[in-house]
Amino acid sequence: MAVNPDGARNMAEGGMVDGIGNAFFGELFFSEGVPSQNNFDTYHMIRMKEAPKEIEVYFVENKIDPTGLGEPTFPPIFAALANALYRATGRRYTKQPFNDFSPDLIG
């Protein structure tokens, strides 16, 4: 049961966009145990122009008491994106980040 459907939808969409960004750009390099990227000018986070223009979210109606939504949309987006890239390109993406893709496949 979604107590606040709009808020729940926003959280689900945000988790998916964050997952897409991590799948494409989530790469961190270390030098002697210290991250080389220490600010957002050197660590690529997904930008609005790189995010999907539309995301469909559906909630199944049930009688289960509500709990926290948290980030349940974040983990499965990596596999879903890998499968979508496979369908679009015929190539299996098995290592993240998926940064050797065609930018035309986003959005």
C-alpha cells in the first residue's frame, strides 16, 4: 500500500535514475588507497540530459501494511539495463560501468 503514491513514485524513479547513472558512469579509481576523484567535477554522476525522459512506475494494490520504500528499485536496474542493452545491441554487457555504449541508447 502506497500511503503517498506521488512520493513513492518519485522515490522509485530516483532510485532507477541513480542506478542507471551508476551502471553507466559509476567508476572510482584509487591511487595508493585514496580515491582519485574527490569531487563531482572529477566523478561523473548522471546528468538530466542523460536520464530517461519517462519512467513508468506501477504499484500492486494489496492489503499488506506499508513499510519503507527505501531503494528497492536501485539493485535490479543494473540487470534490467544490461538486458535492455543486449536487446538493443546484441552485445552482452557483463562488467560495470557500461561505459563503452553508444550515447544514442540513453534517453
